Amino acid sequence: MQQPIQVVVIEPYVYAAVRSLIGKRAVLDTVRGSVSGMVVDAKPDHVVIKERDSTFFVRLCEVVWIMPDTGKY
């Protein structure tokens, strides 16, 4: 029997963009809606967003766009 092979797709530019926002507020639009808050951490496969008492773990493959949250909209 062959063993299954795990394939991981890394979005290097999305990952770099999210890493540049660590410690700043951002808005992430995903295929399920928008998430906004402080970017706490970023890994090659997900980003951690904290807003008040809630923590969101968003998979980078689900991100449509990212925008720094300037609070001016």
C-alpha cells in the first residue's frame, strides 16, 4: 500500500504581507466574511487575529485580501 502524501500550499506573498502587520490592526476578507483586529501572530498556513476577548485563527488559503486598519473608513 502506498502512504498518502501530504501537500501544503504556501502563499509566500500573502504570508509576507501578514507578517508585516504583526502588532498592527488589519482587516482580512475571507471567503466566509471579514475579520478585523490586531494581528498577533502569523505562520505559513494561518494568521492569528485578536479583537477584544475573541481570538481568530484564519487559514491563509481562505484570505481574499488584506488591508491595514487605519480606522478611517
